Amino acid sequence: MEQLLHHLRNLGFTEIESKIMVDLAEHGPAGGYEVAKRLGASRSNVYAAMQRLERQGALERMDGEPVRYRSLKPEELTRMISGRVEASLAFVEKSLPRSSGTAAPFLSMEGDQAVLDVLVRELKRAKREIVVDVWREEASLLREPLAEAEARGVKVLWACDGPDQGLSRTLAWPGWSDLANRRAGGRKFSFVVDRQWCILGMRGGDYDTGAVITEHPVMAELLLHHFTQEMVLFQLEQDMGEQLEARYGEHFGLIQSEYLNAEPEAEEQEDQEDQEDLEDQEDQEDQEDQEDQEDQEDQEDQEDQEDQEDLAASSITRPLAGREGDPEEEVNGDSNRNTA
């Protein structure tokens, strides 16, 4: 009982109004006096509350005297409350002033249940179109709300990704992990609702569910372009699979090798040229060092030869200064004679 009263209060009914509705649903039609007696409440408060509920459409007044009221059936009451709440929400969404900023924000959200709740809510709000790009696991999980959208006349466009489908197995950029690592990191999913509201995220694998939510037109454009490429590629492979593989290789490998691998090859060629230039420079420096060493050795040899020639000339000239015997005495003797 308390839980039911709690939820009725959450829907906007007062304490006494909630108790009156539960009492009439349990005991059937009654007047204000009977209800006040069962609830132990003031008759004036009960009469006033029953009149308010009648004006709101939550109670019906029966014909005859004295005045008696009866409650609506549960499905009638919930339908009435739901219509009233939805009308109020729509009015608030339309009339509430919006931010003056020109760019829509990018909201980050984490948690599997939180992301799924927001996604299901937006799918229920879709009016014209839903563009879906998911893996099979998420496609199965969201099939019911998408089917409900189709039943309302909303156009649903599907692209189911997986290990054997889509651009994920076609474009293998250098440096990217293989598909097994991508699966370990989660499965990407994206939705574009009415070409405005977008969600792009990852679910499953070794990481928690996370997503980016925005109404920024650039994100909508990117996701719609990606979906278009998937659609065109799928149709081409269905119609011309063998011719495409013969012309461009498996998974368009020849195109990838021409564009995606060109940059690494150019870098490798540059590294090789730089290495060759460095080796040439080192060889030239070694040659110059060797020539300098040879010049130095030649100079040293020439100096040694000149020294030896000077020494030899000195050895030949000195004995001619005197006669036989001690050269010094002979010279001195000659000197003495010349002096005498």
C-alpha cells in the first residue's frame, strides 16, 4: 500500500488524493462521508480532494443523490496520467528557452544500462528516420524498440557490422590492431535519429560501455557518410564481387597498398638515403684523415732526410780542418804557428 501511495505522489497527487483513489478502487463507489470515515480524515478535506480529482479526470461523479464517486479502471487511469504527462513534457521541451550557444555539446556517458536507457528513449522519440550501424549482438538487443519505431511509420536503415562484413575488414590502416584485438576492445555502435541526434560508442569486450552523444551537425554528417559508404560497398560487392577482386585484389588490397602503404615506403627510402649519405660522409672524412696522415708522414720523412744530410755533410767537412792525428791538437798547433 505504501509503495502504491508513494508512486501516486510521484505522479503529482497529494497524500489525501492518493488515499482517496486507493480507497475507492478497493471498496467501490462511495460518498465523501463514507470515505472520510474509513480514512479517519476531515470530511471537508475529503470533499475538496474528491472535487479536485473529478476536475482532473481521475474520478467520475455518479448520477443521483447523495453525491457518490467511483474510481477509473487501472488502465484508464494510467492512460489518462500518461497522456497528461506526455503533453506536459512536449510543451516543456518546445517552450523551455535553449542555450544561446551555436555549437551543440558533446556529452560523454559511461555504463551499459545508462547508455542503453538513453538510446531506447531517443528511439521512442524518433519521428522520421533512424540510421543504425551496429554489431549483431547490439542489433538483437535493440530489435524490439526499433520494431516499435517501424510500426509508428519511422524508416529504419540497418547496417550490421561483424568480422566478415563492412569497412572494418576492408580498410586495414598501418599500425592498427587486427580484428581479434578490436573485438577484445569492444564493438562499436552508432545511431543517427532524424538526421540530428547522434550516439557513437563501444560496448562489450574488456572495457566498460561508453558513448559520445551530440546533435552537432559534423557528427551527423560523418556517421551518415560512413553508412553511405557501407551501403555502396555492400551493393558493389553483391553485384560485382569477382570483377572487383580481380581488378583491385582481395578486400581492395591493391588500392590499400598504393595509398596506405606509400608513406611508410617513402619514409623507409628516406632513411636508406640518409644512411647512404652518412656513410659517404664518413668515408670522405676517413679518406681526408688518411691523406693528412700521409702528408704528415712525408713531411716527417723529408725532415729526417734533411737532418741526415746535414749530419753527413758535417762529418765530411770537419776532418779537412787539420792534419793527421787529433783534429783538435792539429788545429791548435796550426793556430799556434800562425800566431808565432
